[in-house]
Amino acid sequence: MRRIIILLLTLVLAITVLAACQNSAPPEPEESEVSLVPSEAPSEEPSPDPVESEEESSEAPEESEEPEEVSQEPAPEQRLNTDLLGDIGLTFDQIRARRGEVIETEGIGGGLSYFFERGYGYHVWLDWEHDWPEEGYPLPFGASHAIVYFPANRLFLELTAPTSTSDIARIYRVGYVMSEFCDYYDNYISTFLHGDIHIDVKTATAGVVASDSLIVFAGRAIDDNAL
């Protein structure tokens, strides 16, 4: 009987200790209260994706900067002298009204040339009165055929340096025909075309026109033996 009482007391003591241990353990948090991120850990923002950053920077509008103004002197106006070319094909009276009185006359080949007060060169007619008057000069008939013997820079305006024939054609918008040595002038002749007007330039170097090169003919095609 005594043994049974001791056994019961031991069993009651074990149950009491077990209950006391369960009561002293901290309660486990419910699933909804569990924190996935420690509360004391500092919050760090995720670093931006480098690809996305580049795209954002490329999409960002660039600040418009006005270009810096550079002072530049205007280039000389290089063009054909249409005022000179406009005399070709006019009558004697029309040219005299534009250029003033005749100050010099010269026979040239089978024609006669006239230099006017405000002219650029000698104006040539192939049709003229062959009887020279005692005073003055014989009058030509019809339209003038050409202007001859004047510096190249009077036709090719702003021509200041020796220039190749190809550049002359490009700058002044004329057709380049050829350059060849001419025994008659003992120099090279470079030929250009502007519409139906032939331009022959006497040059010291083949294919190079200088400002003082002599234009020996600017006019419509005529007989090769006329001049």
C-alpha cells in the first residue's frame, strides 16, 4: 500500500513539472504575426537596373544649346559678267547707247572692231562700209559678232588667282571644250561654251586661266579665217 502511494505521488509530481514547463515557454506567434523582414534591419532601396538607367537617360530630353555664331566674311561673288555678254548680238546704235562713243577702231582679219568709252573690249562686226570716210570711221551693219581682246577677269568676275579650266567650268557654269597650243598666238588656247557663245582664252600654261589671261574671242561661231 505504501508503495502505491509513493508511485502516485511521483506521477503527480511529474505531471506538475511538465505543466509548469509548458506554461513558462513563450507563446509561439501565430502565422499571421510572423515578420519576414527583421524590424531592426535598415531598409535599402534596390539599385536601379543599369539597362533601365541607360534607357531613361537616353529618353531624357537633351537641353537645346544654340550653336555659337561664327563670324565669317562673305565669299566673293564669282559669276559670269552677263553685262558684257549682253552686248553680243546688238546693233551698233544699241551698243553706242550703252557704252558711249567709239574711241578706237581696228581692222581685225576680215572684220572691223570698235572700242567704246565704257566697253569691256573690242566689238567686232564682219559687215561694214568698206569706204573709210575722211573723218570718223565706217559704220558697221547688222548685229555685232563678238567681243575680243580683254582680260579674263572682266568676264570671269572675281577671278584673282590662276584657276584650272575644270574649276572655271564648275564655278562659272560654262562648258569646257579643250585646251591646245595655238601657233598663231604662240600660246595655249582654252575654249569654253556658254549657250551658243564661244569663249577662247589665251593662257601661258595649258589648262590654267589667270586673271590677266587674254580672252581673244567671245561670241557666236564665225568663219575661222575671219579673225
